[in-house]
Amino acid sequence: MNWDRVQGNWKQVAGKVKQQWGKLTDDTLTQINGQRDQLVGKIQEAYGMTRDEADRQVQEWEKLN
């Protein structure tokens, strides 16, 4: 999925994001508001992984959605 498309449809896409990364709260998803860099950072924080690993997961998720 193209990230511009994700940003434009964030409210719909946020549900898919929450399914993939359940530790992210609704408030966090609202704060992210479709910003890829913020999503990577919040995943990194919530799951205690490196930024590279969080970025890799987002890249894989983008390919599948």
C-alpha cells in the first residue's frame, strides 16, 4: 500500500494497524495520524525493539495491505 494512500485513509487503516500491533492504543493511533515515522517510533517504544526492526515490520505490513 502506498503511504500517501495510508495517510489519506488513516481512520480506516488505523484498524488494520491496531490488528497488527495491538499494543498501540486508540489515542496513540490518533496522535500518529498517518505519519509513517511516528508509527515506526511508537511500535519501537511499545514492543521494545530497534528502530530498524520496527521499520522492517512496517515495510512488510505495507506490502501485505
